[in-house]
Amino acid sequence: MKILRDWAPLLALLAVVIALATWWDARRRFEGLRSQADEAASPRAEPGWLKGTTDEKFLRVESQLRGFDKTMVEVGYRFTELYFAGKDRNWEYAEYQVEKIDAAIRLGIERRPKRAGSARYFLEEDLPAMRAILERHDAAGFDKAAVSLRQACVRCHVRENVPYFAVQLPERRLTPIRRAPR
Ligand code: HEC
């Protein structure tokens, strides 16, 4: 027992040292993880991929934004969503998709102004016709409106010399979005 009493202060000191070392190590690891996370969150931490002068950087960003093909990939997706939203009588979601198709094409024209002529009729007549059907929640009119809109897509493809991009009514759903139970 006496031995234990003699060594007690030393053992206590050892315990404190071990506890301190463990705490220090954990802190260092945590800081390492946090600085990795900061780097990932802030692109400023590392030199970015945009090189050269400001003008050169803008040109890189411009080409990364791409042309009308990007617009059309989005429009193709949204047309499918619009179609099934109409089939589901999910009017709000369908109207949302019409607005996004409109925005995507307008932004696409900013990047590729030579498409503006062909887009005008689509934006001013074809899309508003679909919008009107959706606003009226016109279930009977929707099927016809979908066919008309599909034909409008095809008309522009013909005018823009890509007639082999023949748009059909979609067969398969692309997302899990459905009409919410009401
Ligand atoms: C302003 C004319 C115009 C309208 C309106 C239009 N398209 Fe297009 N679409 C194009 C052009 C041009 C291309 C070829 C893209 C390119 O060469 O940059 C294209 C290509 C596509 C592609 C292929 C995209 C790819 O690169 O994989 C899809 C899908 C598409 N369109 C769907 C549609 C659908 C669906 C509609 C109707 C809701 C529609 N388009 C309306 C002009 C139009």
C-alpha cells in the first residue's frame, strides 16, 4: 500500500499527460479536417482553373456556358416533365416547366442570337397556347396542346436545319415528381 501511495502523484501526472496528448491529437485531426472542408467550400483557397487576363477568363466562362445545344438538352428534359405533369393534371408543375422552357430559350438566344428568328413564333404563339390550357386546367385540351407543342419543336428544328432531331411525345418519365395527394 505504501508503494502505491508513493507512486500516486506520479501516476496522476502520467494520467494528466496522456489525457492532454489525446486531446491535442484529436484537436489537430479536427483542424485538419476543417481546413480540408474550407478548401472544398471556398474555391479561393487554391488557384482556380481560370487562367490568363480577365478578358481571357471571360472567354473561358463563355465557352463553358456553351451554345444552343445546352439550351436544348434542358428543353428536352423540361418538355418530358411538362408532358407527364399535364397527364397527371399536376397543373402547377406543368406551368412551372413552361416558364422554365421560356426562360431557357430566351437565355439561349442571348448566347446564339442567330436562332432568334426561329424562336420568335415558338415563344410568342406556341408556348403561350400551352400556358393558356394549363391556366384553365383544361384536361381535355391538354393532349391536343401537347401534340401542337411537339409540332412546334419540330418546326423550329426544320427551320434550323436539324430536321433529323424529330421530337416525339415522351414515353418514359425522367424524375420521381408526381402530383401531390390532395
Ligand atoms: C429556336 C428553335 C428551336 C426550338 C423552338 C426548339 N428547338 Fe430543339 N433544337 C434546336 C437546335 C438549333 C438544335 C441543335 C442544337 C445545336 O446545334 O446547337 C436543337 C436540338 C434539340 C435537342 C438535342 C440536344 C442535344 O444536343 O442533345 C433536343 C432534345 C431538342 N432540341 C428538343 C426540343 C424540344 C422538345 C423542343 C420543344 C419543346 C425544342 N427542341 C424546340 C432548335 C430549337
